[in-house]
Amino acid sequence: MLSKIKWQLLGVCCTLLLFTEVKAQSSASTYSALGIGEFNYSGLTHNQGNGGLGISFGTGWNPNYVNPALQTRNTIFNFQAALNYKRINANNGSETADVDGGGLSYIAMSLPFKPTKFTMGMGLNQLTSVNYDLEITSQVAGTDLSSFNTITGDGGISEAYLSGGFLVAKNLSLGFHASYFFGSTIRTNQLSIFDTLGTQVGNTSEFYERLTISDVGFKFGAHYFFPVSENGNLHLGAIYQRIGDLRGKAFAKLAAFGQASDPETPGDLLADDLRGSVSIPNRYGFGVSYERANKFIVGLEGQYQDFADFRSFLGDPLQLQQAIKVGLGFEYVPDYLSVDNLAKRSTYRAGFEFQQTPYVLNNTQINDLGINFGTSFRVNQLSVVNLAMKIGQRGTVDSGLVRETYVNFSLGFSLNDNTWFYKRVFE
């Protein structure tokens, strides 16, 4: 009876993975208006608490999404889901505004078919997210008229993945991660013209663009560790993700307000489900971490993508460059054997993240700097609640740009079971 219940639960989980629309890492950033949105570099909730550490080290209590090779550390069945909330204060040097966004962050599962030797994983996550709402007033060149633009965007590229980690030699694991990318991004630009008295001139026009993606990609990972002392291990990890040309179709139209999204209404149809692709550069990651068994972990990791190779679907002119992320993370467990003291057996995390984003505006590089905090505590013998918070700043008010000060929260629930893939000795 117990086995039947377990496989029914697994069926429910797989159904969620197939039919749930994930709004992972939902962004409210002004800069998600550029390219195809804001990329997710920081992994799951437990990774977000320690600077995104996950290429060189993983924990058996949570699925390993960043580096699939580390799934061999998952020796128990694990199902995890998380919620995300982000609040931003945007400042352009003269005005400020508070914006926010959030939702279901991800769903992840690990299945240790042969514990310590071979573990599969599956889940839903987000490659990119788009969520912005801008209002821009400017003077029409050579006239006394002024223009008012309302620019909005929403959506992103989601990812349904299947992964596996294999122990191929002593202390050496390799992993693969196959992704199906899907989703759509909708962008609108509504333009109104006013005279010096504030009276509207003519009618409001609207540009509408919908980009839909459907394609596959791959990620490969490696992990190796070796003892450096009686209880100390040094971990090395690397990942390579090939996304390449993501195929899709685009619809774009210029028309009167409220009519641009309808292909049957009057207007200038610029793309009618035009098929093409978005070219996203390969992603590389490397990391090293030191583990004091059951006590603490400290690690340094980096990721790199050269967005000079980026090509947009409709050929939008974008000046992009290399994206670099560096993360320094630390986690500590006071006493993992403490049965009666929840605080002592909990895991505490802290980290630092620096990102050189691929965006260059007005000859100014847009950087992102943040500090991370997190914790995990057990709610029963095996299951865990993960909390993470990141406080950071992106951009600058120089050169007419926007500086964003943000706080990002993530709450994850990790449900574990150690009886799924072990043979019973006693009934």
C-alpha cells in the first residue's frame, strides 16, 4: 500500500512539472527590458543564501540544479518548491518609485535510483524573466510638442528539465541536464503626443510585440573532491551550458491604441508569426570550495557568458558585452547532532555576489552587487524549510540611467523521504 501511495505521489509531481506555469525569479527590474530579460544565475533557495554557491558543492538535503554532477550527493528522494518576492526602489536621480514582483519560483525533484552512484532529477525553472513598466516623457525634436511613452513587458523563458548525475570513478562525478525551453514575452509601447497646453494631438498609437520560444538546450557538469585533512575535503566543480539558437516565432504590429495585438484590425503588420531564432551565448562556470564535514563550507565560484554573440529575434540593435558573475559563499552548522536544539542543528548561510551584466547604456557598464543571507531548518527528521534573502544594488544614476536598490526573498520547502529507492531488509 505504501509503495502504491509513493508512485501516485510521483505521478502527481510529474503532472505538476508538465502543466504548472512557473514564474521563477520574477523580475521587476527596469533592466529586464533589455535583450530577452534577466537571467537566473543563482540557483535554488539554498544556493541563493550563500552567494549562488552550487557549482563546486551541493547538499544531499536539496536537489542540485546548478551542477547536475552533484546529484550523486542526493541519496534520498527529494521534492522541493519555492516562492520568490522581489521589491525594488528605482531612482533616476530626480524621482524614485517602488516596484515589486514575485510568484512561484521553481519546482525540483531528485530521484536516487542507485544512491551515491546514479541520481536523476527533473523540474521547472526559469531561464529569463521580464517584468517592467516604464513611463518616459521627452520633447519631439524641432517642435513644441512633447511625447509620452508607456512601455511595458511581461513574461520570459521557462525551462522544463531532466538531469542525471553519475559516479564514474572514486570521488569523480559527471552530470547532464537536458532542457526544454518554452514561454513568451509580450512588450508594448504606447505613444501619445501633447502640445504646450497639455492637449493631446492626434490619437494614441501602440506597438505590440510577442515573442514565443520553443526549443531545447543542454548543460554538462563535473565534480571532483579529495581529502586534505582528517575531516576536510576540497571540492572542484565545472559546468558548461549550451543554449544556442532558440527557435520560435514573432508577432509584431503598429496600430491604434488597443488594436495592435489583434492581427485582423487595421495597422502595420511587421511580423505575422514570423519564424526565426534568438541566439544566446554559451555559459561557463567554475568553482572551488572547502568543506569541514558536518560543520562548515566556504567556496568561490564564477560564471561567464559572452553576450557579444547575442542575436535578437527581430534584429534589435543592442550593445551587449560579457556577463560575469562571481560569488563567495559560506555556510555553517553549529551542531548537526543536536536533537533537542533546533537552532544548533540548523544551517546558516551568507554570501557575496558581484555581477557584471551584459548591458552597456550611454557608454556605462551596468553592474550588480549584493549580499546574501539564508538558513535551513528541519521540520521533521528529514524535511527542510529553506529561507534566503539578498540585498543589493544595480546600475547608477549617472548618464541619465536608473539605480535600483532591491531586496529579494525566497522561501523553499524541501520534502524528503529515505525509503523510496532502498531495498527493505525487514518487513
